[in-house]
Amino acid sequence: MNASPSKGRKVGRPSSWRPEPAAHFGPLPFHLALLALLSIGLLALAGSAAGQGCVMVVALDGAITPASDDIVREAIAEAEGRGCEALVITLDTPGGGLTETKEITGLIERTSLPVIGYVYPSGATAWSAGTIILLSSDIAAMVPGTIIGSAQPVQIGPTGMEAVNDTKVINAVVALVEEKARNNNRNTTAAREFVLSNLNLNAEDALRYGVIEHVSPSLGALLEEVDGTEAKNRTLATRGAEVVRFEPSLRLRVLAVLSDPLLAGLLLIVGLYALIFGLSNPGVGAELVGVIVLALGLIGLGFSVNLGALFLIALGIVLLLVELNSPGFGLLGAAGLACMVIGSVLLVPIGSPEWYTPASYKRDAFVALVAPTIVIGAFFVFALYKVAEARRRPTYSEMMEAEVAEALDRIDPRGHVMYNGEYWVAEAEEPIEAGEMVEVVGKERMVLKVRRKG
């Protein structure tokens, strides 16, 4: 028989009992989960940002000259410094020097940066040297409506441009273009025919014959197409990449103008004739013009830019110093100042650093080179102006002529006069009585030459 609880007795929990905590997620696990989600988001953003790199674009327009080498060299250096995905060289050229072309192809092959050759825009041509540069590129592309080919060497002869038929030269160029095509898995037969038969191909034919890899109507389309392509042991991520246009410095722009073969040859001819004319007719100043123009012509034809710039600056200083000891301010001073300014512009170093130099630093360096030259030139101009002004100013004797003085005693032939509040010994050709007014006609040492005022 079980005992039942007494009436009115309450059955409850022991007084020492405490409720057990329920199982739940506290604040710490929640924070850890939130941090994990944020980390994943940041990694995704970082991956997206990393994928949107930059692509440097440099244009080779016109003839391939020594300036073209420097433009490509500096563009590669800047692109490498920025960490760009690739360098795009747009080509629109009739050709150029073989030496300069080999230098550019060497720069393309030596850099670890993938280089894309792109014949652009529509209607452009990449003949001769341009074709060789395109074949040397890691990726070759053309815009519809463009042409490549005509790579037979030519030379300038008495009758103008003449094709080179010397087998020694022809075979060397054929071997060069075949090797460039072979290194990039392109059609070596077409490469050979570019030289031997002056073969020309449009964009569609070049793609069909395996000379190029892409026919793209625009740069944006090209970057979309090459995205994911393997080049120089790296996978290109060019989709959505920032396009950075390479802007040549003032030195390179000046050098590009001087390097034009027609202009450089014209400068040499004009400089030579001006020098001959100046030497045969002393005093005209044509010899100065001849020296300056000859120096610019030599720089344009590939003479060391730094040496040419130093020569121009030194010549400018010499001309300004000579001007200081010459009467008046004319051709010597103007030519000297022009030499110093042109030389300072060209003195900016040719070689680019292996790291990226910010544009602001380049501007500061340019100002640091050019500004002192301008200041020094301005000082010389001011000094020359003051010297010329002093030479034009009349002498004290000239200023005294026709001035009036008063005879203090009888002048026969010498006496004394009062001139401008000063006592002077005076001499006259005829007797002059004291108190008469006389006119100064000259001065000989400390004696005034006077005559009776008429």
C-alpha cells in the first residue's frame, strides 16, 4: 500500500534546484561566422581587382626610326613597372631602318611582358619593318581593311628608292623573318615570300594563312579575344583591363621629328651648304646656322642623342660668351640661346629605369633640366641687353658736345670756363673774352674744346 501525500501538502522542487541552461549559439560563434563571410567577400573583391589589371598601348606611326626604338623601350619599362598584363604595339608604318627594326624585335623578345602586335586602325599598313615587328610579337592581330607585307629591303640611291637585290642581304633578311615567324609558330613560307616576292596580305588572308592569330575590329574586342591566352609562360587576363596610353616625352617627340629620314637628310644638306657659304663669306653668320643644323641632322640619323645634346649646349655657351665680347646683340646670342634650349630638351637620358617612374617625377626631372637652362639663358639675354645698351649709350665726351659754358677769363688760346658747375680748362681757336658764352665742341683728355657761341 503506498502512502499518499497528506492533504494540503504541496509537492515542489528541492530548494537547491537551479534550471539547467538550454543549448544555444552565443555571440562568439556568430561573430566568427560573420568574419568568415567578410573574408570570403574581400577575397572575391581582391580577385576581381587583380583580374582587372592594365594594358599599355604604344603607337608606332610613320617610319621606323631611332626614336621608335626609344619609344618602345620606354613603353616596355613603364608597362613592366605598372605590372600590366600586356603591351599592345599598334602599327601603321611604311617601314624603316633594318637596324632600328632589329632593335625593336630584340626588345620584344627580351621582355617578360607579353607583347601584342596590332595593325591599327582600319586602312593602316604595316609594310616592310612593320611586318617584321608584327611577326616578332607574341600575339599578332589586324583590323579588317589593313595590309601587311612588302618586306624586300630597299636603299636610297641617286635616282631615289631602289630595291636591294644583293643575295647576301636578301638571304639575311629572309632568315631573320623566318626565324621570327618560327619562334611564334607562324607561317614561315608566307614570311619568306614577304621578302622574296613582296607578298601582301589583308587581315582575313593573314589569318587564313597562319600569319596572325586574330582579326579584331577594335582594341576592346581584341582584349576580349586574347583573354586567357598563354604567352611567355603566363595566362593573360585582359578582359575589362584598364587601357593605358603611352605618351612619349617631349624629348622623344622632338627626336621623332628629327629622325624622319627626309627631314634628317634635308637638315644635313642645308647645314653643309650653310657651312660652306659661311666659311666662304665671313661675317654673315651662315656658318653658325650650318653647325647647328648639321648637329640636328646627325642626331636625327642616329648619332648619340646625349653627345649631340652636350655638343649643342657647349656650342650655345661658347656663342653666348663670344656675343658678350662682340658689338651689339644679334645672331650669336640668338643662336647660342637656341642651342642651349634644344640641347637641354634632348639631354634627358635615353635609357629608362627598370622600375616604373611616376609621371610627376618625370615632369620634375624634366623641369630640373630645362628650367636652369632657361634661367641661365634669360640671364645671358639680360646681360647681353645691358652690354648692348651700354655700348649704344653716348660717351661723356659725346654728351658734352653742343653744351654751353661761360668763359671765366680770357681764352687765348687757353683759359677757364664754368661748365655744369665745374671749372674746366678750355681751349679755343680764336680769342674769347671773359664773360662770353661758349659752346663745347669736343674734349681732349681734361681740356674742353670750345668756340664762341654764335
